[in-house]
Amino acid sequence: MMNDLSRFWRSLERVHGLHAIPAFWALYCGPHFDLIRPYLRATDLIGGNYPCPYPSPGHCPRRIIDLGDGQFEAICCDPYKVCPDVPLTGKDVVVQALDVGSFTRMLADVLGIRWQPPERRAGCVWGIGLSKRRKSLNQPVFFVVESRQSDFRGAVLELLASVPGPFVLVAPTDHHRDVSLQEHFERRGIGFLSLEEQVRLDEEERLVSLEPMDRAEDLRVTPVADRSRVVKDFTVTHRCKVADIQKTAGVDESDFYKWRSGKLPDDYAACIRIEEVLRQGLPQRLAR
């Protein structure tokens, strides 16, 4: 049985800027805190607040005070002192930041991404590689983690303005996606992957995808020596022209003949689409 990770993925959007002391990471991640622990890195910052079991508006969470000599304490700021004070050590109050590089590298194979070291964009947005999925082959992939819907929207609109073609967006959840953004996605052919919907833990506590990867490398490649014969057989079987194959695959004549002669790498998007047409056939409207 798959283990649900909804709380874990949602925690990434609760930790503003992906920076917090360990106690907040543990609180938000719940029973799956150990999943994120290896990817947290200590910063030079000291936290100002500590989780409170009875938070009250304007007073809690508890405030961290420095007692000197490496000792700290989280004190309740409520006038009625509803929370006990908590003694803390230096490691308890150091802000921990998510190492986006190692974290996304761990997820890359599960999501079908050819990973690269993250390239920071505006806000909490990183370019993390290229898609290996058939439908989005070689499109850039961006990891976006924002706590507020307005920040998420601003980050996405900035990507839409700065990236000329289609791309894939990866986010912890789809809570910030609305009708307006979805219209942009469909208009531009933007793919969206929600980790909450896509990734679970299997019985051996490994992260796995809930959907088949549909990876480009899973597609069988026609040997170059057989391509002319396969194309000819296809046109006879489907009573079509070579131009119909090109049109369905969305490739021009030059790329088609480069594929046929083996002058294009097999993992090029044009080659993948041609192979798909030869195996899946023509749309009904083109078949004669």
C-alpha cells in the first residue's frame, strides 16, 4: 500500500522561503520529517520564534531569547503564560534551509527529469533540468515553492513572460493553481506536476510516482537500416503519404529525412514523435 505524503508536501508551502528552525520543519512535516532532514542545511541565522501548542493571535508562537553561553529559551508571550518555557541549545535555534539542489536531484528520476544544478529565478523558483517525458521532451522544468497564492501567481507570470516556449512546472501542491493560471497553462502548453498528487511512498519507504512515467527512453527505436522499409509498409497499410506521417508528427520534411537516415539523435523530440506515429497510427481524420 502507498503511504500518503499530503502533509509532507504541503509543509513545503507552509515554511516561508524554505527557511525555519528544526522544530517548525518537524511540526509541519509531521511523521515524515525524516524524509526532509537529510536535505536541510544550517544557515548563519538564529530563529526568533518557536512552535506553540496553544497559539494565540498577537502573542504566540513562543519567542526565542538568548541566555548567553550558547543557551537559549523559548518563552511564552501570552499574558496568561499558557505555554511552558522551553530550554534550547544552539542547534535548536539555527535556521535550517532546504538544499534545493540535493532535494530535487533526489526527485528527478521519480519525476522523469534530466536534472541539472538549480538555477535560481525570482522568488522561490528554480530551473532544475529538462523533461525526459515524451509529451514534454527536453522542455525546461521549473520547481516553484511559494507560501502565498499571490507570490505563486507572480512567479508563474514572470516565467511565462521570460521563457518563450512551453515548459514544465513542478510544485508541492496544486493549491495555488486557479482558473486564470490554468488558462495560461493551456494556451502555452505548460505542463504542471503536483508532488502531492504524483509522488507517494511505496511499501519499502521509497518515493515512487503514482503514474507511469511515459518516458522517451521507453519508446522502442526503429533501427536506421529498417526505417525506409517501415515507412513504406506504414504508407501501404494506412493508405497514406509520407507527408501525412510528417504532419501527424509535427515535423518538417528536412527533419523527417534526417531521422530516416539516422542524422538526428534518437532522443530528439522530432524523432520521438515520428516513432510514436509509426507505432500508434494516424488520427482517424487522416487515415484513408
